[in-house]
Amino acid sequence: MPKVMHIRDVPDDVHDAIARAARAEGLSLTRYMQRELEHLARRAQIVRDNVEVVRRTQERVRGRSDRDTILAVLHDGRGD
């Protein structure tokens, strides 16, 4: 179920910039912020996933750090 969020104390210049960006894309401020929050959440998940891939890569490489080994392990960790 969707949640309601209230953000307080947004500086005027930030609000104005976001409102201009929303208008430029033909979106309401609410829809624009929903989309931006969705993007932010996806980026945060990608960062977490990449941290895990790097951790697993470091564990598997264990000192063998030639380029081909690192790329192979990264591709394997990402499921490429």
C-alpha cells in the first residue's frame, strides 16, 4: 500500500528548483517527487548490490589481481 511522506523545512531555492524541473517535464510536483524517490531507491539498491559483488570478488581473487581474473569474477558475480 502506498505511503504518505511529508518533508519539512525544504529550503525555498530547493523547492523552486524541483517545481521548475517538474513543470519542465509536464509533471505535478507530487508525481515528479514520486519518480525521483523511485530512482533514488533503485540507485541505492544498485550500490548495495555492487558492494556485495566487490566483496565476493575480493574474497575469490585473494591476491590474484590480474585484469582478466578480476573481470571474469566481476562478470560472474553480476550474472553476466
